[in-house]
Amino acid sequence: MRVLYSILVFTYSFIIKIAGIFNHKARLWSDGRKNIIHRIKKDFASISEKTIWIHSASLGEFEQGRPIIEALKTSYPNTKIVLTFFSPSGYEIRKDYPLVDFVYYLPSDSPKNAKAFVSAINPSIAIFIKYEFWYNYMHELNQQNIPLIYISAIFRPKQLFFKPCGKWFLNHLKKVNHFFVQNKESYRLLKAKKIHQVTISGDTRFDRVASILKQAQKNEIVEAFKGTSTIFLAGSSWPKDEEIIKQLSLQYPDLKIIIAPHLIDAHHIHQIQALFPKAVTYTKTNTEEALKAPVLIINNMGMLSSLYQYADYALIGGGFGAGIHNTLEAATYGMPIFIGPNYHKFQEAKDLIDRDVISVFNHAEELKEAFDRLLNNKEHYQQIVKASQEYVQEKSGATTQIMERISEIIN
């Protein structure tokens, strides 16, 4: 089975390399891994300190792991921290992250790469975030007696591990030192497969968004744009989301809208500008122009988490695609949130729906109806604000619990 799996990994890497001829993201994925093992060996040739390896798929998983990274840096200032990413959308944005010592693309998961990478960095512990399962790396860590833990993990019954054909994959989970999972369902699924090294700790993103609230920076342009107006913010939006927001803007011409799209390439920004001809883009405006504009398009990365402080309502994108993006950054500031129908893989979304913080819409008319109800009931609006903030506060604390276990392993 390992041979078949490795062949599939090789085939995937080859396809991505070919796709890179036509696709910028695929080219970044492939080019970022050129000679990577050689570069890593060179970087670690003279390293004598202990190392900790943290791996995340992309930017969202990095944000989940960020509280752990910050805690590790404080607790182990003399330990080298190695951060790896699978996706360019994580690596390209966080390759200069100052709280780690090395940032790499994860070398393709072949037996040879896994052995070379793990041997080169020789970590005291490996920390994988959420559900990054790379079986050759998992096998190699086990072979070299290096502890592996998962944080903010989440499991569902339909995953391969829990099917009759998934025994080989399940056996790798049994060799993991500890799982810190988000919910009871994940706990029960693992326990039913006789995996007992599991703790319900919740999601470390709650600790991350709680810290965002304390560290949020003011922004003159966005403050000028807001003025005394009501702000509807679309975070990590996609074209389908933006088309629906357009319909809402026609119903409420005085509503000011901030659009922070998931993709900020020129083509997508032009698409948004075509929908909103009077919009201004963040990097090409000033406070005077922003004050008069009805729509502000955020055409750079890294700002979204601090923008929610200016919002009265938030729409989180992705609900008409692979799945919604981060709702917690909006929730921590306390506001009603709107999402599309593809949210079922996200525990926090289901929790916030139960608390009436999130409204789900399938089309423009449903969004308008949900928005109308809130505009016409200020008391209900304030109840949602309170419920939203309380939810984040109640769920915080996973980082402390996880760090206690990491300390036991490292010390």
C-alpha cells in the first residue's frame, strides 16, 4: 500500500508541475520545492539546537497553529522552530513570519524525501495542524521515535480511516502520540477505533481570534470610509458571494460595503469593480476619496482580521464553493454573520447557527430577508452581538492545555 500511495503522490506532483506552465499558483507550488531537500540540509548543517517542526496546509491552518507557535517561542526561546506549508497561499504570505526560524514548502511526501527531511531537521516533536495526513512523513517520524501530535484535529465518519478499506491509513493514526480534537464526535470516532491518546481541547483559533481583538490596529482609510455609516463587510468572498452582495446593495443604497476577496489577482478585482463601478480600491485611494465611496475593495493581503472592528454585519465567503472561510474573526468582534449553504464541515459555524449569530442564505432574497429582520429589530441585533462575543470567550483556552502536553514531551 505504501508503494501505491507513493506513486499517487509522485503522480500528483508531476501533474502540478505540468499545470505550472499555465497556472501561477501551481508554478509557485512546483518551483518552491526545487532542490528543497538540498537547501534544508545546507541550512541545518551547523544547527546544534533542539528543533520543533510545525506543519500546516495553508494560511487558515497556520492561523490555528499560531497561538501554539507564539507560546513555543516564549517557552523555548533557544529552540529552533521549523514551519512548513503545503500550499503557496500559506507559504507566500508567511515565509517571513518572524516567530519561526525556518519556513519551507513541505517536500513532496515520498519515502526518500520524508527520511531526508526528518533526518535533516531532527525535531524533538512534530506538530501537525487539523488534518494534514502525510503517511510517509508519519511513518518516518515513527521510525525515528519522534513524537507526533495533532492539534485542532477534526474527524468525520465519512473519512477513509473509518471505512473497511481504510485500515492502512488508520494504522498510521494509531502511531500518533496524541490527538487534540475539536469536538466530541472526533473523540468518539477515534475511541471506537481503539485510539485512546485523544483529548477534547477545542480549536486553537479561538485563542488566536481573542488575541486579534486585543492587537487590532487602527486604519485611517477604513475609518474614513466608515464615518458614521453602517458597514457590511464581505470577508474572503468569491464571485458568487459578490453577485449576491450586489443585489443587497441595490436594495440598500446607503449601506457601505467593504469587500475583502479571497483572491486578489487583477482579474478578480476587475470583476468586482465591474459589479460596483463606484468602488475604490484600498491601495489606490486616500481618506478623502474613501469617505465618499460606497464600496471599498481590499486588494491586498493580511488586513481582514483587523477590518472586522469596523463592521456591523459580516458575510463570510466560500459557502457556495468548497466551504466557508473563517467565521471566528468576525464573531470575536460581535456581529451578525451571513454564510452560504456549504458550512457543515465547520463546527464553529454550526454552533453559531444554534446561537442565532449566523444566518444561512441560499440566494439573494434569503440574504435580504435575514438582513431586514436584523435592521428592524435592534434588540435582537444586540442579543446577537453579545452571544457572538460570549461564544468566543467560552471556547478559548485550548493553547494552554496543548502546551502542557508539549512540555511533558520536550522536557
